[in-house]
Amino acid sequence: MSAFERDRPTRRLPIIGFLLLIVAIGFVGGAYYLAPRFERSSPQIKLPDSDVLGLAPVEIAIGDAGAGLKSVAATLSVGGSEHTLISEQYAQPVSEKKFSFALSSKLAGLKEGPAVLRVSARDASLWNFFRGNETVIQKNLTIDLTPPTVELIADDRYVNFGGVGAIVYKASADTAASGVRIGDYFFPGFKGQIKDQPDYFVALFAHPYNVPANVKAVLVATDKAGNSRQLPLVYELKNVKYKKSTIPVSESFFQNKVAPLLQDSAARQGAPKDVFVAVNKKLRAENESRIVAITSKATPSILWKGAFSQLSNSKVEANFADQRTYVYNGQPIDTAYHLGYDLSVTKHYPVEAANSGTAVFVGDLGIYGNTVILDHGLGLFTLYGHLSSMDVKVADTVKARQIIGRTGETGLAAGDHLHYGVYLDGVAVLPVEWWDPKWIEDNISPKLSGRSSEAVAESQRSARPRKAATRRR
Ligand SMILES: [Zn+2]
């Protein structure tokens, strides 16, 4: 009996041990399973950067990298009353939520003035006695619903299709960005360019050759809150006749000029049409987007003076925006717009800078071969392509008519010539206007003098009374 009684605890021991083991496994397993659900990382909240809210959409991003979001809320307190902007609960945890809404759609009778934006988010973690981690952010803001005011001081009555117009305007002090928008293009305005009128802006804008005539330019001014004011620009668009031409592609041009422009030797072995399209479409598009990037970085001051000069003694071989159809073995194989003038004199003729400026690109540019791009300020650039040699470096200051290189036939060029292009804020524009001293005098110079359109018209009337009188009769 005594032995039996003594035996009982020893027999129970393995059972207790086994049970303890089960509990231990349960703990480890449970901890392993539950640990992520007890995570202690709080939700992340991203508020708008601006401290001014307006009519532009308000963007709030909320995320939780751990257990996921359980609920989010946002309120806006204005003038003592609190408005709910967001209030959401999630049955299934959400890792990220993005909100974008117009304040006006959330708040009827929204008032301007100081406001407090409060955003809170709670995650689905079991930490904090199952309540989860919470993040609360408060930001003091100003609600501004009034767009800037703009006043047109001088406008352009006539703009050539594919050419440039210039305006002078005044914008209220709250303006953060302003300029001319047409279609998908934007041409910024620049302040402080006009003597004695530090508040005036000058903007050069184009009616690009590829924007339909019925699309009109608007002057736009936007403030920090994203409120924007638009003023339609009224001008007569003058039709410019653009040519259509056919360019035969010879076997030797194909072998010596087209194919070698492809980097990939396998691509060079392709069918002639494919090789031509790879150069004339794909490489051309790459080169153009590089030019757009270079000529979109405007210097906010005028670096040029007076009319631009055409390469001396040169003959015009091809015009701006000619639509070219390329023909190979009697078959049309591709089309492209020619975005400049082709000028020829003699072989390796010295190339003069069309005006004063700064060299911003010197090097190989695919179909344009050896190329120099000069920055003339206010978004205006000139491009010189197919050069045999280049005599400037990037960042060099260049004087008007300074020799910057020599003509050649590098890139996609048949014969020695200069490809000359003018770009405004990334858009190829009619070069011929800038060669015309009268066009500069009538359209650009008066704007830079800060005189109003009326004052300019008045002075033109009094300077040429006879002419005006004859015309009136
Ligand atoms: Zn050309």
C-alpha cells in the first residue's frame, strides 16, 4: 500500500510534464500567432504640404504597416464649428487609404479664415488592451477661397499659327504661379523684367503648330491654395502656310546615314522600312523629348538683344513645320514634321550665334548630330544641328554672332547644312519671326518697355500720322 501511495505522484509526473509542455507550446505558438496582432507601430498620416486650403482638392493619405487600419476620422474646425470630413470604420483591416476631396463638396457655406484640421487613425492591433495604436495629427491652416486677381497690361492682337505672342500683366501678391496655358502647353510669366514696374510679369507664349486653331490661350494665375483665375486672351490667329514635301531616301543615304544611327547592331539588320522608322520615329521622338527637357528650364531674365540673325549668306533649303513624307524604293515609308529651318552656304561654313545667350547643350543629339543649344532667357532657345565641329562649352556665355561651330552633315542630314530651330518653353516655334526686326519692334520691344497696348497704339499713330491717314481713307 505504502509503496503504491508513494508511486502515485511519480506516475503523475510525466502527465503533468506533458500538460506543461502542451501549455508551453500553446504559449509559444500563441505568442507566435498573436505577436503581430499586438504590434506597437502607430498609423502614418500624410497631410497636404500647404498651410493654405482652397478650392483645389485636399489630399490625405493614411496607412498602417502593421495590423492595418481599423478606423480613420478627419474634422475641420472653422469659426468655432466642427465639420466632419472623413469618418470610416473597417471590418477588415486596410493597409492604406487615400482621400482626395474638394472642401466645398464637404462643407456648405465654407468660410475663409483660420481653421484646424484634425486627422486621427487607429489600427487593428490588440496592443493597448485591445484598443490598438492611435495617431492624431492637428494642423493649423488658413482657408482661402479667393483666386488671385490678374490684370492684362498689354496683349497681342495677332499671333502667327506656330508663332509667338507676348503679354504683360499684373497679378496680386498671393499669386504662386502664373503664365499662359494653351491646350496641354504652359508658358510661365516672369516678374521684374520691366523697368520701373517690378510687379509686372512678361510672358512669351506660342500657339504651337500642332494645336488646333480653335483652341485659345488663357492667362492663368494660381495661389498657394490652388485657387486659380483665368483670363481668356483675345487674338487673331494668322494662318501660316506650312508645306508638304516628299523626300526620296536613296540606298546610299539609307546605308550611310540612317542605319548607323541605330545603336543596336541587330536592329540595323532589319527590313529597311523598320530601320527607317526606328530612326525617324523612335530616335527622333527620343531626341525631341531631350530637347523639350533642355528647353523647358527657362532663365528668368532676358539674355538676348534685338532681332535674331539668320546664318549669313545662307539659302533656305527647308522651312519650319514642313510635313515630310519619306519615300524609299517608290514607297512612302514614314512622315515627320521638320521643326526648324535648313540653311546652307558652303561646306564647313562658320555658324554664328543668332543672338546673345548661354550654351546649355553641346554634344551629340541623335538625328540632329553634333548640336549646340543656346538659352536666350524667358524660355527662348535656339538650336544648331548637323555641325561638323563645335566651338563652345556648356555654360559658356555667347555673344551675338559669335562663331559657335561649323556646318556639317552629322546625324540625319543629306548634304552639308545647318538645321536651325527656335524653341519656347519646350515648344518648337516659327524661327522667321525672330529674324524680323519689325516683328520684334512691333510685338516684343513695346512689351518689355512696360507700356500698355493703348499707349503703344497711340505712339504708333502719332509717329506715323500720314500712313494712318492714308489707310483710313
Ligand atoms: Zn533640318
